[in-house]
Amino acid sequence: MKSFLKTAASVAALALLPVAANAQAAAAPAAAVNTGVAVVDLEGAVANSAAYRSAMTQIETTYKAQFTALQTRQTALQGELGPLRTEIENLQKNPATPKATLDAKIGAFQQKGQAAQAELQRLAAPIARPQAYVKEQIGAKVEQALKAAMTAKKVGVVIGPEAVVAVQGGSDLTPDVVTQLNALVPSVSITPPANWQPGQAEQAGAPAGR
């Protein structure tokens, strides 16, 4: 309306203003409605963002010793569990195997497997913490990035990849979310604060009483 007033040259033109304004108001909703449907993989968008890839490279370099120790121990544990698994499979194939013997072997295997898993989790903890911190920093901007991508592409509905049967070109909004994330989160830190815990940001933003 301001531009119209600036260019109006007569009282007659001003008299037409309400009609013009009403016509524009009637046309605006139809033009603004987003009716498109697109597929988006938000986890994939985070993983493909520049900040995430850069941070993962930094983590691999910073925690190289921990990665090596984890991989070495994982290989060793697989070597220990492999023969036990094979032994159980052979016992299961033999009809003469007493049930008590088979149950004992399976129980021992499960116990050893659980202990191995707990040990690997302990070894992975120093690596998992900065990885979770990186994901949380980027994840805090995912909703904003998604909304911006939807607005830019005039998409009103998004669905996850698990709900898709077939997709034609141009229906995947994931690259657009990546672009928005790159603008919103150019980089992130791989060093969590001393008192930080995964999910802390979500808990802080939740309404009281939850």
C-alpha cells in the first residue's frame, strides 16, 4: 500500500485504493499456500552437513588412539566369540546333544557377549561423547532448516524415507535441508562442556513438570 500511495497522482487514484487492496488480499492466500509433498531424511541431512563432516574428521584425528584401541579390542573379542558360536552351531546340528549341554554353552556365550559389549561401550565412551555433542548442536537447528527449505520449495507436507514407495526427481528435500544447515551451522565444537550430558538441551527447553 505504501508504494501505491507514493505513486498516486490524483484523488481519483486514491479512491480506487480499497478496491485494489481487496483484490490483492483475495489473491494472496492462494499464492502463499504450500501444497507440495516432499521426502526428507533429517538424519541424513545432519550427517551430510559440512559442520558434521568437519567435526567427525576432527574427532577421528583427536581421538585416534581411542579409535585404534576400540578397533583392536573389537577384533580380538570377535576372535574369541567366533569359535564359541561355531561350537554352538555344531551342537545344535547334532541330535544327540543333551539339552543341558547346549543350554550351558548358549548361556556362557551370551554372558561373554554381554561382557564384551559392555567393555566396548566403555572404550567407545570417550568418542561417543563428542560425537553426541556435535549431533546435538546441529540438531538444534534442524527444525529451522527444514522450515526454511519447505518455504523455499513451497512444500506443505514432508514424509520420512521409511514411508516412501517411490520417488521421482525433485521430490527429495534432504539436499535443501543440508544447504540450510550449512548456512545456519557453519561449524560446531567437538569439546563438550565439563558438565554437559546428551539430551541436556532438550531437557532445558522442555516445559516444567515433564
